[in-house]
Amino acid sequence: MVKSDLITKIAEKTGATKKDSEIFLTAVVESISESLAEGEPVKIVGFGAFEVRERAAREGVHPQTLKPLKIPAARVPVFKAGKPLKELVAVKPKSKKRKKK
């Protein structure tokens, strides 16, 4: 599913227009992103939690030259699925083939 598919689903489920649905989706994504940028976790009960984790600096190997290199420390966003989402995903879905454009 891509963003436009999600906008269509939101419009169908809420009765809102696609334009309004896009505004809603954009607002949610921006709000989550802003909270994570400030280091605040975002928890949505029944869905999951977004948080920022610190990755320590480490040694790596360049795949072509095999020379060692230093990978700097980084802050990365992480999503942890909640129990209801995990249970829903664990059920094998009906096979749907995506239409090629």
C-alpha cells in the first residue's frame, strides 16, 4: 500500500473527501515526525509505539575494499508493534495481487 491507497482507504472509511483525508494523513505523519525529532515517543494503543533509539558508533568493513571504517553514532526512529497489531498480522491474509500500472 502506498500513500495514495491509504488516502483512499481513509476517505472510504470516514466519508471524508480524498483531499481532506490527505490533510488528515499528512497531519498525523507530521505530528509523529515532530514528536520523534524532539525525542518524545508516540504510543498508539492497539497499534504500536514509535520511539527514537541511540545507535552507538561502531567499526564496519567497506564491502568492496574490505578496509575497516568507522560508522558514526546515530539517532534512529524505531516502531514496535502492539499486541493487537501483532495478532492481526499473524493471521494469514487472503492472497491479493497488486495491479501493475
